[in-house]
Amino acid sequence: MRIFLAAAMLIPISSALHAEPMTLDAAVRLAETQAPELRGREAGIDAAESSAIAADRLPDPKLDLAIKDFPVTGPDAGRFNRDDFTMQVIGISQDFPNPAKRRARATRAQADIGIARADEAVTAQDVRLATALAWVDLFYAKKRLKELDLLDAGLEDLQATVTARLASGAARPAQALEPEQLRAAVSDRRSTLAAEIARARAQLGRYTGDRAADTAGDPPPPMVDASLLRARIDSLPRLRALDARALAADAETGLARADKRPDWSVNAAYGRREPNYGDLVTLGVTIDLPFFSKKRQDPKIAARASEATRARLDREAAKRDIAAALDADLADHRMHHEQLGNARSRLVPLAKKRAELDLASYAAGKLDLGAALLSTLALAEAEVDALAREAEVARDAIRINYIYGETGQ
């Protein structure tokens, strides 16, 4: 059923179904149903679960059909049923792997299911993170573009003022070009932001399946609980995936140990001879004899045990890497918070005050128009930069909470 649903998800869906702007949570939920890599991981789980059904089952029985003791020399050469040796035999045999080996195979199959599920959790985390970051990038790129649009609208009023001063003879003719020059600079910045919007929308559409994806609402507050995140490191999907691989390595070790125990098989056969002689029945048991375990099984056991040790050490190394990465990301988040606070409390207010003073000086004829326009542009850049810093804080919070806060349980 899950494979059927996954295949259905691959059918192209009209973009009209998702044309409405989406909140961040809605975009993430949609990505969880549309991302093909998640459907692929679910198919992998189905495969592992199907394989586990047969993991500890007995092998298929074997049918034996044979002609035994057929003469090829002597007076009866090439003739059936002329002596008391030739038989037409039909038999059946069944192999019985030792119970420890069957249990080990079942354990290994369950470990494969655990690996498949852990890999799905890691992939789901990656999809959610990429979708959320694309949504935030699109949200703030649009917001920065609006700031430039406000500046452009303000230039219309400034152009009217310059025109009036030119008519009165209070301004030089060349000053009429300066607002247009500033508008051209703003246009360059608008082109850059338009490209950022297109890239973010394409990335969001890649995961949601909606090529016209758009944002609605606001991003979540950039709150991070560092102590809680540190306490939950062991439950992160990437570490759980390594735990699953360590269990698989243990299962391989158990399977190697099971090879030291003998397998056995039973067989039965019925032999039909020439009618003058009686038919024969054969019953037998075959048992493996692992007499040379020091050269055969023991080295394999040691190798599998070493691999299990390596898997656990890899997991410990990954945990340390994640803990160090968390501390580094938290430090960056604090830095970006401080930079955002500085932009809001000092840089933008100072740029705004300077732009107001320069425009007032220009209106009073005490300052050149070009200098006043540069102050206006500096204000717009300060406001756009503040939004960029706000976006960085939001990205930090999403990255940290999605990478270190999702346990995959």
C-alpha cells in the first residue's frame, strides 16, 4: 500500500492546487508529501520489511532425480533393468541451518529495517530544513525588495522638488540628472533581489512541487533553547542512523559466531530397480563439522567484532562533531543577534537622521543634491542590511532547531 501511495505521489500535480501562498509550516508539510527522496526512502523501508519476512525461514527443500549404477561396460552395457544394481531414484532433502544462525539472520534483517527507517528520518530532516530555509530566503528577499520600492517612490517626490528648483533657478541643470542616477543604482539592487527571489522560489518549488510557490505569514520567532538541544543530541536522526548501523554490525558478529555451530540436513530417497529385485529406500542425515574454526570461523568473528567496534567509535566521533557544530552555530547565532540589534538601535536610526538632515540642508541650499541623495541611498542600504541581518538570525534559528532539535522519534 505504501509503495502504491508513493507511486501516486509521483504523478504531476497541477500548480493550481498549490497556487496560494503558504506559511512556513504549510510549506514544510507539503514538502513531506511531495519530495521524491522521501518516497524513495519509504520504498527502502518496504524492501527491508519484505526481506525480513524470509530472513529466518528454512531453505527450500531439494528434489533429487537420478539413475544410479547404470552399466556402461560389460554384457549389460547401455541396458536398463538387466542387473540388480541399476536404480531409478527419486528423493527429497531439507537443509536445517542451526537455530543460532537463523536467529542471527532475523536480527540482521531487523537491523536493516532500523537502518532504512533511520535513513528516512535523516532524509526527512534534510527536506524540512531545505524547505524552511528556502521559505525564509524568499520571505526576506521580498521584504528587502519592498524597501527598495519605498526608496524609489521617495525619489519621485525628490524629482518633483528638483524640477521646481530648476524652474525657479535655484538649482543647476545638471542636478536634474542626479535623482535618475540614484534610481539607476536602485534598479541594479532591485535586479539582484529579483534574482534572489527567483532562486529562493525555485528552491522552495523543488521540494513542494509548486513552481509558483510564495510565502504567507511571518517566520517563527528566532528562539533557541541551547540547554534542551544539548540534552537531546543522542536522539538526533544522524546519530540514530549510526546506532542502527552499529546494531547491524553486532548482528553480523552474531552471524559469524553462529557459523561455529553445525548445520544439518535430512534426506530421503526411493530407488526403483528391475522387477526381479526389490526396491530400496534411503534415509540419511548430513551434519557440518566445523573442526577448523581457528582458521575459518574465528578470523571472521574477529573481523566482524572489529567492524562493530569501529561503528561505535564512528558514532562517538559523530556525536562530538555534532556537539562542536552546535556550539559554533550557537555562537554565530548570538553574533548575528548582536549585529541585528546594533543595526536596529544604531545604524538605521543614524542613517535616517543623517538623510533627514542632509535633505533639510539641501532644501535650505546649504548642501549639494548629490550628497543628499547619497545619504538617502545610505539609509535605504542600512534598512536593507538590517533586513538581511534579520534574515540571518531567522536562518540561524531554523537551522539550529531543525538540525539539532528534531529527534526523529
